[in-house]
Amino acid sequence: MTNNYLTHRLVLIAVGLSTLALTACSGGVGGDQPDAVDDGPIRIGMLAPLTGSESVYGAYLRNGAQMAVDEINQQGGLLGRTVELVVEDDGCDAQMATAGATKLVSAGVQLAVGGYCSGSTLPTEQIFYDNGIPQVITAANGSQLIEAGLDSVFLVNGLATQQAQSAVKFAQKQAAQAIFTVDDGDAYPKGLTDAFAEYATGVGLNIVAHEQINKAEKDFGAVATDIVGRGADLVFCTAYVQPCALLNQQARQYGFAGDFLIGDGAVDAQFADLTGAAYVDRVYGTFTQTPDMLVGADSWLAEYQAKFKAEPGPYTTQAYDGVRVMAEGVRLAGSTDRAAVAQAIHGLNGFELFSGPATFTDQGVLADSSFVIVVLKEGKFVLYDDLKS
């Protein structure tokens, strides 16, 4: 990615926010609609894992969304109204997410963003849809999220099938001869390994075994023994961060010396701490680029750090962009009406996100994959291969 390209993109982001301000000052497009004359805030509901094993990602999602909301309000709001973020904890648990979505509906949110785990995000789709609320999913990307065909659900993270194709490209470039796949049976990890297996087999790669692990366990010695015994030179672990980190540690202890590739659900700095300093070599991940990987994003990073006294992490930019996509849909629709906003978002053509120009397919997913390969280096994941060549 060139510096000029990113500079152009960030300028477009600023222009987009300025346009929101102009719209707000003039009363908005379609000013005679109820949304435009209502002086109450436009409420965006967010579901994120604020507790549980994935709680670190909940903070990333919440902060990214809040940063976008604050910027919109600083520019005058949306449709002449302020924007308010209302966050509920989903704990990456389907039952908690269902309760959280119901709370958001009761709180009067008109729009919904968020969602980290696919399994917990899935049951919220129908709740929001039935209550007239369009939804932008910021991190979850399981293929089953689009199976219901709801026309007001959008994903700003690449689909699991796109991520699987990126993992296959990496395996080909590494000339992997014996691949061992691992998931924990949850919707996202299983969907990703299934898609990977289909694409890998299709191009002649050799998958020697697959294992489903219990994410609550910490002893994966039997799986580690199997990895070594089958002569695997690449492991693809699509479970979340703790089980993948512990499996990498134990496989290395049992003699595994190949590439350990993880899905985006496990890409986080805590992987290094969990797996141990002696076992961080040749750990890679499929992921979308974070701000620290982008040339020209220094000012955005500085603003984030000043606001939250912390570094952004995985999915911070997706949450930020998820709010921006939703806001653009509302601006173009002149309303928070679900059908009108959905039609406007479906009509976006090259809307600038951190991951690149965004256009959505009829299924509500990004037309172009934004996945790259990252590598664990000095305690954090950094860009390794953008897969463009």
C-alpha cells in the first residue's frame, strides 16, 4: 500500500465526516421526515464481549465505535441530531447476546453495530431485523451470518470464506506438505476450517488430519503428539486466542518445528504471553491490517491514544468503520428507517474504509477481501505478506 494511497483514503474519511457536518447543519437530506425533526439523539446499539475470555476484544470494539461517534458529534452530528453509543455485553455467548439485543431494542436504539463471535452474533440478527434496526457486524465473519438473507445486515470484516482463501495462499507460498487443522467446534472456527479444507483440497494441498478441541481445556498434549506424529509442517488453528496459544506451546514442546497459522479470532498481543517467549517463532495469522500497520495513520493513532490512554487493537478500525458505514447509510437515506438505510448502504461504491474502498455484495459482505498475513514479532503481530503478489 503506498503512502499516497493511504493519504488519499484518510482525506476521503475526513471529507466524509465533513459532509456529515454539512448535512447536520442543513437539517439533513429529507428534512421533512420524522428523523430529521426529532431533537433526540440517534442511538446506536453495540454488542461486544465486555466479560469472558474474549473481553479484550470488547474494549477494542467499544473504543473504535466511540471514536467514530465522537468525531461525528464534533462535526455537528447526523441529520441534525447528536449520536449516542449504547453498549451491552454479549460475553461471546448466544444467550447473553440475545438478552443484550433485547435490552438495546428496549433502550430505543435505531441502529446496531458490533459483534465479535459469530455464534453469539447470529441470533441477534433476527431480533434487530424484526424491530426495524439495520445492523453492521464489525468483527464476526462466519458464513452462516448471511445464510438468512436479511437485506439490512452487513459485514465490514471479510467473510470467513475469503479468509480461508488467504490462508490457502499462505500455505501454498510456504510450500506446505502436510497440514493439520484445528478448531473448537464453535460457528466461526468450524466454518473457517471447513472452508479452508475445501479450498486447500481443491488446489492439491495435503491435509493430514483435523482435530476439534475443547476451548475450556488447557492440556492439548494428545493433539500435540498427533501433530508431530503425522509429520505436519503447518498447523492451522482457527479457535480463539487461549486454546491456540496453548496448543502452539505444547506442540513446540513435543517437537513441532513448522509454521503455526491462526485465524483472526486469535490474533492479539496476548498470544505471545500465553504461548511463552520460547515458542513465538514461526507464528502467523490471517488478519486485516490494523492502524499500526498502515503508513500515514499516525495522526489517527495519536488521537486514539490520547482519548483512551491505550493502544488500539484487533477490530478497533472495523468498529470505527462500522459506525461510519452506518452513518453514511443514514445520511444518504435521510432517515434511520431500516429499509432506506439498507438500500443506501447497498448502493455504496468504493466508500473509503481503513481496509480499502468498500462495496457490498447483495449478501451484505465486502466485495473484495482485505485479509493479509501477519507474523508474531517482538510480542505483537505485524504485517508479513499482503498477498498481493
